[in-house]
Amino acid sequence: MKQRAAIFALEARQSIVGVQYLRGIAALMVVFHHARWFLPTDSIVQTSGWGEVGSRGVDIFFVISGFVMAHSTQDYDPIGRVSQAIDFYGKRLIRVVPLYWIAVIWTAKRMIWNGEEGLDLAKDFLFVPHFNDHGHGMIWPYLYQGWTINYEMFFYALFALSMLVGRYRYLALSASLLVLVSLGVISHISHPQTNSATILFYTSNLLFEFLLGVWLNLWMSRHPLRLPRAVLAGVAVIGFGLLWIPNSDSVRGFADGIAAVLIVWSIVLLAAGTELGWLRGLGDASYSIYLFHVTIVGFASWLFRSLGLIAQTLVNEVMMVGLYLVLASIVGVVIHRLVEKPLLRLFRSTARRWIIAVPRLRRS
């Protein structure tokens, strides 16, 4: 029995293709959420809540992030903690930063050319949260959806620092995030009108979703389960159904975080051993889709007008949303293949050469 459990645990560690599927789904959920911009406020999509549920793709992303970080560091050795922490954080920088900076430059190209708002743009490049006057006073960078990348970078930094603690790294990470989230809850109760972007951002309960992802991976690796596919599919449906329930920002990280955990857990188990090439491809391109789908809003609007889809009918609304999803997917896949992948190869090969060169310099 123990041997079977060990074998299944190994399989679970090696087969998390469901995470990649979910990345593609979550990215399209966010695209679907932003498709609301093309629709009137009294449209069926808007009034039914369909558009709003798409924003919860972000919560799935956050849980996935914690899950994958724990999964990718399973071979962690406390003896080499410093080098492993540096290696981990360096890989995350290579994976996230170059394409994000390109997206920021492309989105803010007119502002950069005109020399406008230099300080806020500098903060965007450094992943520093700030209020955005162009975004209804939200704590957003100029590339609106980049607020999630700011959270990702903060989580990566905390995760890397926790690796320096050694075998107590998950305890240190859990304590850090729980303290920050608790401070946010206390601050919301005692000072509901806090106007500090730093305090509001880094004490958000959304940080709890990263921790849920870490805990989920640890639990799955230690308590392998084999359940009927129908049961797993049912759990996934329940999870997506729970995401449809509107929650305020004060409880979003807890309520939607739990729903996202159900989704990630069930889909990872359900998808193990499968190979859906088209969905895997969307998952591979999910970062490019997420970053660049807003950049085609102008083109999409022109296309919809040219096709005569502006009249407010259910058919036209469905056509616009569907076309926007297709356009965003195509643009994301193209950018992934022509820009993102070459950039990753370049920076990774440069990093490997640097790692090899450093010991030689020290010996010489």
C-alpha cells in the first residue's frame, strides 16, 4: 500500500499538465472579462454576471503560482540554500521581466515619447505599486493588468527569502504571508480609508491565494488520492460555480481562493496523463495572451464596426466576445512563439554562461 502511494505521489509530481491547461483557461477568462468593454452596460453578458466572473481567472493564476513554486522546488536542499534561492529568483526574473517590460513599453509608448509621468512609469518597471489616475484611482500600473505581476514578483521575492531559512522555509513563508494578510484585515477594520498604496497592496488578502497554492501542492504530494473522474469533474464544476458568487475585496482572497484551490486540485488530477495539444498551446502562450490582449482593443473595435456588429443584439454581443477571444489567443500565440520563446532562450543561455564563467573568474 505504501509503495502504491509512493508511486502515485511520484506520478503526481511529474504530471501537472492540468496546471498548463488551467493557465490557458484563466488567461481566456481575463480576456472574457475585458470583453465587457465592447458591450453596453445593459447587455445580457453584463447583467448576467458572466463578464465579472472572468476576472476570477486572476485568483486561479495566484493559486497556480504558489502551487508551481512549491512543485518546482521539491528537490530543494537546505545545504545549498543560498545558491538555490538565487537560482530560483533568477529564473523567475528571466521568465517574467523581459516580456513584461516590452508590454509596458508598447502600452505606454506615447507617454514615454512625450516624457509624461516618468516617476509612475519608473515604478511600473520596478514593480512598485501606485495609484493610477488613468485607472479610476486603482492601484494599477499603466498596463492595467500588470497589477497581478506586481503581486507575483512580491511572492517570488518572499519565496526566495524563505528558502534561506532551510527546512523551515514553508513555516517562514506561511508566517510572513499570514501576518501581512492579518495586518490587512486589521487595517481595513480600524482604518478603512487608508490611502497608502503600499499598505493596501502588500497587506491584501489576495496574498493568501499564493499560500493556498503552496499548501495545496504540499498536501497533494503527501496525501495522494485516486478519485473517479466524474467526482473530479464535479468538484471542478463546483469550484467554477463558487467563483460566480460575487465577493467583495475584503473577502476575495479567502472565498475565491478556496474556489480556485478546488479547481486547481481537481483539474490537476483529472488531466494527469492527458495531452490536449491545443489547450496546452494556449497554456504555453497564456503569459503573452494575458499581457497583450488589451493592446488589440483598438483594432478589435475597428473590426467590429467594419463587420457591422455594433447594433445591440444578443447575436452581435456573442460574436464580439467570441472574436475578441480568438483575436487575443492568436496574438498571444504569435507573440509567444516569435518574441517570448526567443527571449527566454537568449536570457537562459546567457545566465548559464554567466554561471559557468563566475567560478573560473574566482579561480583566476
